[in-house]
Amino acid sequence: MRLSTLRRKTLACALGLVLYVPLPSFATEYCVSDFFGGDYGAMSFDVTTNDDADGATVEIVAGYAKGWLFEGSWDGEGGLGSGAVGMTEDPLVGTLEFDFTISSTELTGTTTEDGTFTGIEGACTSAEAPLEGDYCLKVGNRNISMTIRSETAPIVRGNLASPLGALRPFNASRDTATGLILEKTTGANRFNLEFADGIITGSFSRRGRTYDTYGIRNPTETATGCLGIMIYSEGTGNYYYSTPTIVGHHAYAGTGAGTSHPLATDNFLVKVDLRDMHEVWRYELGDAEVRGSAVLDRRGNVYFVKEEGREQGFSDEGYPEGDHSGSILTLVKISNPARGAPVLEWEYQITEEGETYHMGHLTPAITKRGPIYVGGDALHAVSADGDELWTFTPDGPGDLQIYGAPIIQEVDEKLVYFNVDDAGGDYSDDGIYAVNMIRGGPPEVWSYNPGVPDDEPEEGYSDEHPSPEILSSPQFNLDRSQIYTALRDRLYCFDLAGNACTTDWEDGCEIPDISGKIRAAPLIDSDGDIYIATKNDEDSKLYKIDGTCPASPVIWEIGTNADVYPTGVLLDSDIVVIGTEPDAEAGILKAYSTTETEATMIGYFDLFADMTWGSLRVHKGRLIGVANVPTTILGAFMFSIDLAGARYERGAQNATFRGNNASTGR
């Protein structure tokens, strides 16, 4: 026998042994459409099991939770069996665990918090992850509308167009590994777009250049593609505290995250052109964060509060915890060029290390002549040159903090009005204060304290019985002769001298059995009625309150199914729109009738995102706001949504947060 023949036979025998000996490790892709109850769309799970090591890893390789990696134990053989995996100290969710079973071509799992889920072996298809819909893509600085009309595997058919341009049909296909990536590899326009529920990220090539691309499903029925919605997104930070400040056709907002949220290293304050949502300039901040909204002076200079030094750690159970003990707050002034990067003019330090409060936002106010007023552990008055004019610290035994948005009446009273929270639990000096804008204090010109609470549980405050707080901001009425505000769990109306607006408003307007805390500011319509929402998880509510504060003040109330931090907007289409934290049942933007005698939800927009302190605006018939994407697939974004021509309600006493915050923040 020839040696070469012997070698071939030996090799064949060895291969035969390999084929008949069970492999210890198996890796399989599964399409899971109901993870976390299906609230975040389909995802692709890469499951690897090792029979010899009794170990398993599960990585989410595509979809909303892309990048999550779970590790744990495995009891099975040949890729069939059961396991238990988990991850801990994740910057977003902390600890998450689930048990799973693999049988034949199916994966079933049970999480510790959100029930069961099922995965089908292989890539996702139109059954688990339908792509049909209307989208707006941001390709570089260009908006491109995309409509996916139909899918007959393997072909996905659709159209591309500029917002007002001609339609250009395309044929594309899903990737074979996950089924969540739409690929077009031939023709003048080529793309690789990953879908995560209604969010899109990826790349787009046109005219020989390739652009980073992101996009979103159009939630409106009034306009198509980018006429319905446009967004701006950059970096990995969140717009947790910042409400867009609109001056002319530009919006200003900055990124920063909540106390226990992940800390980005690429934060910024940005100027966005609302006509097409392109970036005019971006002022880079690194790991420093914007702690509220910006204001502009008459020359266009921009002022905002920066927090630097917040850290994120983890509890013994592996859940994220925030630490502000090393934080320093500064008021920042930057230039506002027509093009190019802004220049730092000055910084004024508000707090030292160990003085920064972990709750609330810090939004300055500014007068026509230039002095700026901003909170912290005191109210600070700062000149346009960055020099301290005076500080006012409320006199009291508690840990008094000013975290909100002051308002100014500089025509008649020349006063600054602001709310004060007591972080120390004394509650004898929290409330609303008014100080002279020129001299400051002490003493204050007037103040109002709701009184020491008489309902503290014997065992003390807890999650079930939360402590009182004052983190809502005051609002003027239309002619700036009255102030509406929420102090703890009641609404109040004062004249500029601190008197109750009427005798019925003395001691405030109580909302019977109010569900949760108040962090949004009140909206007041043209009839004087008030709209206020609460924070109480799935038991949060929106209330319409009779503005005369009768014995039974609630006109109607309705559950929002999620926390409400932002202040909404009143529209001339007889609608109030509010923003909420994530709600799988009715999106994060909800619209209610202002004319019906009973609570009536008109509709909602689902942006597949989250809203916290950043409140809503209206600009030229479009709804402007900011939202956070609670994963790493896309940074937070600013949105512009078609309102079918609706504007702010005519004659409303206050239709938005702090009277629009335009120009000077007054």
C-alpha cells in the first residue's frame, strides 16, 4: 500500500471519530421578541453552552439591549438542556438574571422581574420583527425619509426620498445571522441599518462616501418620513436635566445623566438648527455634565450649569448607585458663534465638593441688564462678567436646597422667586421665597412655608410613605401678576407680594388622595384651569384642577402609567401633551383633551425612549423635546415632531415650562 493512501485512510478514520464524538460546546442564535415583555422589540441572542465545563453564556448581539452579556451554569448535553445566567454591575440595570431551557429549536426563559420569554432558533423574520413602516434617517447632516412597504423573503421593498423629494425605490434584505440588520449592497445608495424596535443605527453610503446613520420610526399620521419627525443625536450621553431653550430657529440643550445612571465621557452643550435638526456647534464637556437648561442673554451668550465629579458605583447587590460627594457645580458662560466652536468666557463656582444635592435640576434666570440668578445650596446672583453680586441662603435649621428654575419680575417688584426643598427633613423652612434682585438678602422680601407635616409615619418615611419634597418650579401667569407653584403635594397661587390669589387659595389647593409626588411645573390654560402630573411609577396621574380652587377642585384625573417629570405643553388644538418615562402601553408622549369634561386621551407618540426633567416646547407647528435611549445602541436625541400646524394655546396663562424659556429665560 502506498504511503499516501495510508495517510488518506488514517485521516478519514480520524474525521469519522470527530463526527461521532459529541462536541462539548455549542453556539446558536435565537430570535427573542418578548424579552422584558416585548416592550423593546425583537433581539438576537447568541447562546453558547459547554457540556464539559457546565457553563453557559448568553450575549445579546442585536436589538435594543445589544451588548448585554450573561454568564452562568449549564446542565445539558449536545446543546439541549437548561441553564441559569446573569450579569451584575451593569451601569444601566445593575443585576439581571434568568433561567432558560433549550429544547429542539426553541429557547424559553424566565427572568426574576419580567416573566417568561421565548426564542426561535435562527435569525429574526418579519413574523418576530416586522420592519414595515415610515422612518426618518439622519445621514450625516442630511435627512432622508425611508418607507419600508413590504417584505417577501428574502426581499424587503421600500422607498428613499429627501423630505420633499421624489421617491427612489429600493430592494434590500435582512442579514442572515440576526435578521435585524437591513442590507443593501448594490446601487448608488447602499446601507447597513440595524433595527432596535423603532430605533435605527448603522451606515449609509452615497456618492462614494459613507456616513454614520441613525433614525427613528415616524410616530405621526399627519406627515410622512422626516416631515413627521426629525431627530438629532450625538455621543453616548443623556438629556436627563435639559429642556431645549429655543431662540429664533435654534434650540440649545446639554447632556448629563441622573444620579445612578451611567456616566458618559463625551457630554456636551449643543446648538441645533430646528429647520433640519443639523448641528450648528457643540461645546465639548467630557465627563462633566449639564445639570439643567441653558439661557441666553441679549447678545446671544449662553449660560448653563455644569456638574463635574459625579461618580457611579454599585451596591452589594450589584445595582448602580450615584455619588455626588466629589461633585462641583459651576455656572458657565460661553460665546455663541454663527459657525465654529464656542469659546469659554468664564466659570463661576456654585458648590464645593460635598455640597452638591443629588436631586433636581439647576436652570438659571437672567435679567435684561445681565445679572444671572441660579440656585444650589444658596441663590447666587452673578454679573455678566462672572463676578458674584450676592448670595442668599434661607435661614432655617434644615438642609435647604434650591434646585429648580427661578423666575424674575423686574418691571414692578424687581424680585426673584424660587422654590426651596429641605433635604434634611426638618420641613419648617421649605417653600417659596422672594428676594430683591438687586440687594438679595437676608431677609427675604417674603416667603411661604406649608407647615411641618403632620402625617409622618411612626416608623419614618419610606418608599411606601415617601418624604415631602419641593422640586417643582414656579410659573407666572400671562401678565406676570400671579405665581402658580407646587409645594410638596399641593398647588398654590400667590400675587407678587406673597398673598394668596383669593381666599379659596389660602393654605393651597389640596388634591384629594393625590397619587405621588409633583416634579413637573403647573400649566394654566386660558380659563385659568391647571394641569399637573405626578411621579408614582405605574400609579402616576395627570390632573386637571379648577383654577378657582373650590372645595372639590379636581375636574378630572387619569393614570399615565409612568412617572411624569417634564412639564408639558398646552396647544391651540384643545390638547395638552405630556412626556413620561417609558410606557409600553401608550408611549412616552401622551395627548389629552382640554375641553372634555371627563379625562379623554386623544392619542400618543411612541419614541422608544425615556423622558425625565427635560420639558416640552412648541416651535412653528412642531413639538420639540429631548429623550433618552436606555441602552448603548444610540445616544439620547432631540426630536421635532409634526403637530399638524398646532401652536401654543392662545390666551393660555402659561402654556409651557417657564413661559418658553426663550432668549433670557424670563
